[in-house]
Amino acid sequence: MTVESSAVLGERTVTPDAQVDRSAGVTAPAGFRAAGVIAGIKPAGKPDLTVVVNDGPSYAAAGVFTTNKVKAAPVLWSQQVLTAGKLKAVVLNSGGANACTGPEGFQDTHKTAEKLAEVLGVGAAEIGVCSTGLIGERLPMDKLLPGIEAAVDALGNEPAHGLAAATAVMTTDNVPKQAVLKHPGGWSIGGFAKGAGMCAPNMATMLSVITTDAIVDQPHLDHALRNAVGKTFNRLDVDGGTSTNDTVLLLSSGASGVTVPADEFEAALTALAADLVKQLQADAEGVTKHVSITVQNAATEAEAVAAAKIVAEDNLCKTAFFASDPNWGRIAMAVGNAPTAFDPSLLDITLNGAAICVAGGKGVDRSEADLSGPEIDVVIDLHAGDASATVLTTDLSHAYVEENSAYSS
Amino acid sequence: MTVESSAVLGERTVTPDAQVDRSAGVTAPAGFRAAGVIAGIKPAGKPDLTVVVNDGPSYAAAGVFTTNKVKAAPVLWSQQVLTAGKLKAVVLNSGGANACTGPEGFQDTHKTAEKLAEVLGVGAAEIGVCSTGLIGERLPMDKLLPGIEAAVDALGNEPAHGLAAATAVMTTDNVPKQAVLKHPGGWSIGGFAKGAGMCAPNMATMLSVITTDAIVDQPHLDHALRNAVGKTFNRLDVDGGTSTNDTVLLLSSGASGVTVPADEFEAALTALAADLVKQLQADAEGVTKHVSITVQNAATEAEAVAAAKIVAEDNLCKTAFFASDPNWGRIAMAVGNAPTAFDPSLLDITLNGAAICVAGGKGVDRSEADLSGPEIDVVIDLHAGDASATVLTTDLSHAYVEENSAYSS
């Protein structure tokens, strides 16, 4: 995909010939190795342990984390180590969130970091840790720790290594999600993400690791990551549930030798993150429709996001999307409950290009809004200002109910 | 049911022998007549027009209405006429919400009130109007206005008239919902309610009319209604959708001749409203579980309500309830996202009496929480203060998805 096609997620400029594709991920930038292995944490014997190593020369890193007050042990750990602004490696496990596990759970995270540090010959305070899976259960450390040794043995910088890393973090995801942006200026950004449910990232998505070989100083790296996440991961809302483990980590090796201006780096990072978010949306639990909710002419961007999210989270709107039903009354109802200033008699709603609600009342006939395909574009014009925002969401299908009532996650 | 069994919805005292039962509704108090007829507004030929008449001698009335910014025409009308604090009659239609219908829709409501006023020989400003059904379509006035004449011809004060009135307001409801409280002091309160989806009442439920023959002055009537609704209708949350038409009207005839102390009246009204809310919960769209979410020891009652509502609206919690799955991690995740101050390391969660999460971590084994029956009691202790609140909700089932994707409402 080109960066233009993801421009719906936020205004930004990228060199036109800098394209995002999905042929590689975290190992595409120079200076990174990765691995994904089967440690035995998941009972089914699927890949469940990922390691990403930054071989430098720079180790500048930044992270954004869940806003949930109930934070998993690895979130507390990674927030703490990132106060120093650098990471030499990250270890991620699926098969257990290590959330609501008390001081023992934090000790497990600490031991995980120490083990990887020992094998790599670095300090534990230079290791990020992420976990995902069931909340409230301790991790099987007798499997996880040997798994780290196996992962380090398997490290490499081929595309296959990046894909293995993206695969071993999956939970209810059906496909691994990775993307790369190779800049014609001689540097690149790569990344993976996982997440399919409990997915309304706030300051971060479920789990994502992004690498770059650009030379960007740590304050600019941090600034770019916060801005990019705000425009991308934070505008995906599958089911309103911000998880206990949401984390996005950005590691830079500086191995390209190219110093990149902050603005240019941020634009490229945003394009890459937008592509990962599109992949998260496409693989959301039970998804049959990819829904884009744009709120135009709100008083502020925050109000535009809030209004779009209340529609994205409304089960009556989501079941109507599932039914391909252009039920704009439910959208008007949802927007009317948003913490957003507007005059209901000016409200316009357009569904896949059909102006079905005009000036707060009936517009063109429902039959003109064709929602039968997989893509649904909702545009809500509040006529209350000049700020806009787009939030991506999905429908509420039988498969969502099936998946979430059959799987204890 | 006795009033004690609904005490979960809020602390209050009622004379122990004042019982709520469902044998009658709005016609039980002296001084009221009602009717429900088939006007032809609904295509299927089902009852769709209700009239409730107050024959006095008092006409004191109060109302509470949706907080949605997109308000239906009948909500705007009824709010306006209630500024005078009295109502001689109410007309309610199902088969169309008359919301998002512009100035023409407001004129339709005005004509509806004028027609009933003319037939009854009263003023239009003494008529309340409520509508429910599809948003965005004009009402068929050629059917509605003759229906008013038919309804007035059918008025009566038998239990059957009250039941017909409760029936003609139904939309996706499966059963009519009414209740009566006959006070041993010689006065009574009766009422009906409708609502099954788009149901997170805020300042009111979908539609409810409550009558009383007690003598209560209008300011006390208004105060009692606001307090009772705050503790009952506003603590039901099926799907987070506060509709455009939510209305609760309270009419008093004074025909019992008994002057009732304000406190006593409010307690009785709260018990009656709590019973109506239990009926709304039991008939919610696709419901297979009746879920009660109690948040204990919050810093404030408002925070307790907010925390309980975020769990009630969370699709991952709701699908787990559907699956009878004691998945407390999802509840911890949801509570962690609430605008509520608490220390996650003190969080306790009890499911049907089993202390499954203790001090922020795993408590008794999941197998000890039996959620296989239709009732699920969730108790969340924040250990952050001494305020508590209970919110009633339902599970998210295949039937909810089916009903809301098959029916354009």
C-alpha cells in the first residue's frame, strides 16, 4: 500500500516515493536482529516468544503505554527502564498478560529481563518486556526462561526473522502484522503489531515494536512516537476496551548513518503506524466490515475524536453496520450522546457517499446508501468548527460474540 | 415482588407491607383512565397508540427527559408544556420516534396534542406527547389523528385498560411492563414502561408513565421523580445508547384524598420504578443473563456509577457473561478504564459470591464462580471510599446481534 491510501488517519506529508509495504518488518532497518520461537507458554504449542535486539551503534528508544489504571507488570517495568531513553533489546511473550499478578508477577518480569540481559551480556535496565494473553495468571517461568535462550540462538536479520517475531506475539490474531517503509534517503522504519480484541488503544495499541536505522536523537524520537501514535493507534477502536498491556516501543539503531530531520521522521513513522493500524482493523475479532468514522467541522480535534469514538463503540451502530443497514438514526443517537458541542438541526451524515441525513433530518433515500461491501465510510458533519478526525472500527457480528464467548482471553 | 427484593437499586425505606405487584398499572390509582389501540401507525397492525387521562381533581405532573442532544419532537414539546407543572393527559405512539424530523416533525407533535385536547375539551398545553420507534421518519398523521379519537372512545379505568396502554407503547419489547404499589394508607402508584434496546436511560428511560392518586404538591412530585429516576431508570444500562426519546412522566390526580409526606411518597415511587426497571432488564434485547454490577467503597457515588457503567457497557465483559465465563480479568480491565480513583493493588472482584480477584490478583479458583444460571452478581470493591452503587445490565448474546441487525429501529 502507498502512504497516500492511509492518509485518512491524519494529515501528514511524506516524500511521495517513500512507500509502506508489508514485505518485511522489524529486521528491515540496519542494526536489528529478531526471532520468534515456541517456548511452550501457550498450551497449543504455537510460537509464543519474541526477541528483538538492537545492535547499535545508537540505542535511543521511546515507548507509549496503556492509560488503563490496571497496568500489567511488563508495562510497569518497561515504563521504568525507558526513563533512561534507551533499549538494547525487547522480549515479548504471548500466552499470558502477566497482569493482576501482584508483586510476584513483577518479579517474573524482572527475571525475564535479567535472563535476556545475561544471555546478551548487557544490563537488565536496557531490556524492554511486553506480555499479552489471559489476565490474572502467572507466567510459566520454567518455560519462558529457557525460551529466551532458544530465541537468542535463533536471532537473525532476514525478513523471515522479522516475520517470526511478528508471529510469536499473536493471540486471537489470525495473521501476523508487519510493515516497512524504505526511505529513498537511505534509511528505513519497520515494525510489527498484534491485537484483535480488547482493542481501543489509548497512548498505545496492544503490542507493537517499531525499529529504525535513522539517526534521530531521543527527545525527537519520543516526540515523533507520541504524535504518530496519537494519530494512528489511538484512532482504532474495535470494542472500547483499552487493555492492561498496551505498549508501542520504538528502537533506533542509527545504523544507516543518515541523520533524518524530525518532521520527516515523524511523517514516515506515522505512515508506517497507520499501515499497522489498518492491519489491526482488518484482523479484528469477528470483523466483516471495515468502518471508518470521520467527524468533520467539530469545535476541537478532541471533540471530533470523542464523537467518532462514541459511534465506533455503539453496539446499535455496529450491529447495523454488520447488517449493511444505513440506519443513520442510530448514528444520530450516538453522536447526540457525545461530549461534543453542536446544533442537532445542522447535523449531516453521509454513508458511503450518500447524504442520508441533511440538516438534522432525512436526506436522500436509504436505498442510495450501499453498505453491502466490506468498506463503510461514515462522515458526520457537526458544523460546529473546523476540526476533523477519523476513527477506524469494525462491525459487531455473530463471530465477535462467538469468539469472545468461546475464548477466555 | 416485594419492595425488599428491589432494594439493590438504591437505599430507601418503604412501609414494609407496601408491596409492588404487576397485576395492574396506570389505571390502578383513582382518577385515571387509559386506553391502547391499533391506529395503523405500525405496518403490522399491532397496538400502537396509548392515551392516559387524569380526571383530577389535581393535575400536578413532573417529567424527566433524555440528556441526548438530539431530542425528538415530542421530548421538546413535553418539556415545554411541563414548565407549567401540570398535565391532563398523555398520548404516546409506537411505530415512529418522530426524531430528526425537523420543524415538520414538531408540527406533527403539536397537531397530536391539539387533537387530543380538542376531543377531551382541554387545552393543548395540558397534553404530554411521547413517541418511540424508528428515528428519521415522519409519523403517518392520517392514521395517528383518527387513532386518538378511537383511543378516547376506548378509555376506561379497569386493569385491562392499563394493560392495553402498556401494550401499545411496545417496540422490540416482548412483554408489556407495568407495576402497581397499593399503599395501606389508602393511596397508590401505578405505571408502565417500555424499552428493550438503545437503553441506557439518563434522566429517564425509554418511555414510562406513572400515575398516583396521592396528594403531593408539584415541587415535591418533581423532586421525588428526579430522585427516584436517578436511583432506578438511570441505573439500567443495556447497551450504552441513551435514546433521543427517553421520557418518564408522573401524573397525580389527588383522587385518593390522602396527603402523603414527601419522603414516604418518594420511597414508594422509587420501589415502583425499581420494579419497572427490573422488567426492562428482564426483557432486554437478546438477554440471557440478568447482570447486576455493584461497585463498593468508591470515593463518590458518581464514581461508583461510572465504574459500574463502564463494566456494564464493555462487550468483552458482556460476552463473557453470555458464556457463563468467570473472566474477572476483563472486569479488571474495564474498571481500570473508568474515571474512578482507586489503587489497583487493592481491587477485589466477587462473582456470584466467589472472591475470584483479591487485592488485585487471583483469588479463589475460577471453578468456584458458578455463572451458569440466569442471574450474575458482580461485586467490585475499590477500597477507595465508602460510596456504592448498583447498575443493572445484560449479556451480549447472539440474539442481541440478530435482533439489532435484522430490525431497523
